[in-house]
Amino acid sequence: MPGMIRELYENKDELGFLSMESFFGLRTTVMISYWRSNEELLAYAKGQKHLTAWKNFNQKVTGTDAVGIYHETYYVPEGNYESIYGNMPLHGLGKAAKHLPITAETVSAKKRLTSSTTTK
């Protein structure tokens, strides 16, 4: 898996990869990735590093019910989301997309989500 993640970060622009977040808990590991487009995500999913990592994972967990997996994909059109950060580093969508400060023109959620200046 580390080789796949390294490849994503080293080739972000050509792959369409924007950012990733990972969370590790007692019984849960979550990886969230952000992509420029569905097409680029699907193209990477069929690429050699991803297929190799997926094959290795499946070989390790075959025959055991100790590991589960779920996969969700969401398409969010540009301008149809917001992430707000107060006194913390950029995270999630804030790392993956353009970060804009809140101004007098975008002080409320309604103003931010309907403003033509909130280009993500």
C-alpha cells in the first residue's frame, strides 16, 4: 500500500489525485481520497500499482473474516460543498481544493454557497 500512496503523491497532476486523509483506530482504518474527476479515479483504479496493491490485500485476507472492506464514491459538482476551518490546519476538502477565507460577502453559509466568488 505505501508504494501506491507514494505514487499518488509523486504524480498528483498527471493522475488527477488531489489529496488523501487516513485515520487509524482500534478496529478501523479509513482512507479517504480526493480526485479531480471520476474519470481519473477510475483510470487509476485500473492502473498497475493499484491492481497490485489490491491483489496483495486480497491474498492476505482471503479465508478470514477478520478484515472487512467497504467502498463509497461520491461525485460532488464544483461549488456544491463547503469546508470551514477555525483555528486548525487545513484538512479533508480544504487540503484538496482551493482555500478561501470568509469575508463580509461570505459570512453566512447561505452567502458562501450561493456566492459566485466561492470558486473551489
